Amino acid sequence: MNQFVEILLSKNLIFKKLEPIDLKALGTRKKITIYQGVDLHSNYVAIFYIVQKSRFLRKNADDIESIFEKLKLLQDHNFKKKILLYDMPFCSKAKALMKERGWRLIDVAT
């Protein structure tokens, strides 16, 4: 968690409250880390952190979106912002699709 907070601070993302989400409650076995946070303007933010060696494809974008929908139902509220932190190659079509759906994409490798 400490390393994750350092990554957020390096990208100028500061949160009042940050708590991890249990993946079992969402019914997924994907190798991702999900956090729910409240930023300084009291907006709820969903943060997905993915590190993998293979390329992030369009089907992965659909999977992330379905997990986000389950997260909204589990937490019983909508999120103002959606952030995807990634350390992997990203398909250009998947990147365009995620931006179109309102995701903020941040490459943590740079």
C-alpha cells in the first residue's frame, strides 16, 4: 500500500481517504488491485491498478468496465472519477475505448 501511495503522489493524486476493495466480493480472479478513494474535493474515485507483461487489449477493457459496474453495485453509489494506473503495453484501440468511456489512464512506468 505504501508503494501505491507513493505512485499516486508522484502523479499528483492526493486523497483524503483510500481503502482497498476485496476482489472476492466482486467475484473476479483477475490480477488487479482496486481502491476506492475520496479526493480533496470530496469526489469518490475508483482506482484500478494493473501490472502485467502481456498487452492490454480491447476485451480487457470490457472486462474492466464490467468489474467497475459490479463495484458501483457493491458500494451502492456512483464514482465521479475512474482512474486506471497501468504498467504494461496498451493497445491503441483499447486506450481509445477507455478514454471514450471516461477513464483517466496513467502509465506508472514513466
